[in-house]
Amino acid sequence: MIALVQLLIKYALLEPFGVQTALDGVGISLLIFATICIAAGGNIINDIYDVETDLINKPNRVIIDKSISEKTAYNLFIILNLIGVGVGFYLSHRIGRAPFFSIFVIISMLLYVYATYLKRTLLVGNIIISILVGLSLVIVGIFELIPAMTPSNQHTQVIFLKIILDYALFAFSINVLREIAKDIEDIDGDYKAGMNTLPIAIGRERAKYVLTGLGFFPLIAIIFYVVSDLYKQPIAVGYFLLFIIGPLIYTSIKTFDASTKKEMHHISTMYKWVMLFGMLSLLLYKYVILG
């Protein structure tokens, strides 16, 4: 999904409108490669520190010490991060913005701190990992738009940067909901591992009500966006109603009534689909702007 959305920002949002960008085809490929390497490293370190909880929550999906050893996993984590940060270093210098290299270092460090400590703290881990999800979109705007910004095109560059930020905010908000849903789903293993997630702190039922309430914020924001900006575009309105607004309403209702681990897994999966279809709406953006 990271690779897909970064490609969509490049080729469905920026390129069709002739926006000045800093990366060619090779450049965007390197950015995607670096991002995926660091994200994959983050998944690995997360799996290493989640063995205890995963043996309870999803025993059939445990990889560490079953498919590969912990030492091999650590080596892969280090190699992928070195590759990702190294490619980020090269790319930053290639576009003449050496300080941008620090973004890759910060992301790599935060993923490690998240896996080793932050995910055990109340809501902080959920928020940090969701910020990093949003940042995977913003980084395209940083590398594409800012280096190509001049006094004559600044207004256009800022407009498209704001669009990317809006999508990043959408990704952040949906991912926060999904993280809380996953915490409710995994409460048994997390409790035995001594974690302090929201459902452990306030109870499963209260956490469900909090999740249902939080779900209304992105729902209301998207409805407002559709009513104010898309009302003249029936195809776009239909898309948002069918693939984003409808599923969000359905998921909120299901959350309120969910009582089993299977139902919570279904809810977290629904949020993943909502995020995917939200990102795919970038394909409609040229019709929105032309309208």
C-alpha cells in the first residue's frame, strides 16, 4: 500500500497537472524502495518484540524462532535499515537537499522505539505509528515539491502539498482507529505481556465506545469534504459514498455491537480497506480539479 500510494501521488496527482517535481522515474523508484526497506525493517523488529503476544493472539502467524531465528531477523532488520537510510542519503544529495536525509533516520529510529517501548504505552504507540503512516505520504511531497519550488510556482506547489497533507491526515486518522481495533482484538496476549493499551487501561467495552466515537471524526470530515467540494462531481460523490463513507458507517455500527475477537479482526480489516479506497480516490482527483 505504501508503494501504491506513493506512485499515485506522483502519477495520478502531480504529473497529470504538470506540477513541477524534483524526482524522475528513477528518483521516485528510489524513494519508494527506501521507504519500503525501512517499513519492512520496522515490521521485523516489531515481530521480534511481539513474539510473546503473537503466540497468544495469532499463533499461526508467528515467524520468529519458527521460520527464521531471532538472530537472522535482527540481521535483516539492520540490513534493511542500512539500505533504506543509505538510499535516502543518496537521494537527498541527488536533489540537492542533504538535510532531507535526516527524515529517513528519524523514521527508522521511531520504528525501533515504537517496537521496543512505545507500543506498550497508552495511545502513544498508536499515535506514533499512525504519524509514520501519514509521513509515508508527506515524504513524497517533501522530495517532489519543495526542491522544485520557485517564487513563480510557489502557489501551485503549496496547493498540491496541502492536498497531500489532507490525504496524510486521512491515513493518520484511519490508522489510529485500526490500531485501537487491533488492540481490542489482541487484548488477551497484550495483557499477559504487560502492555498498557487502551482496552487494557479502560476495559474492552469502554474501548469499543471510544473507538465508535472517534470513528465519527473522519466520517464527518469526509462528508463535509464531499458536500462542499465534490457535489458537482456525481462519479466522485458515488465513489466516496460507496467505498469510504458507507464502510465507515458500517464499521462504526459493527464496532458498537462487536463482542468477539473475530468481529474485531473484521473491523480492523475494514479500516484497512477504507484506507486503501481512500488512497485510490487520488485517481479521481483530476476530475475534481477539472470540475
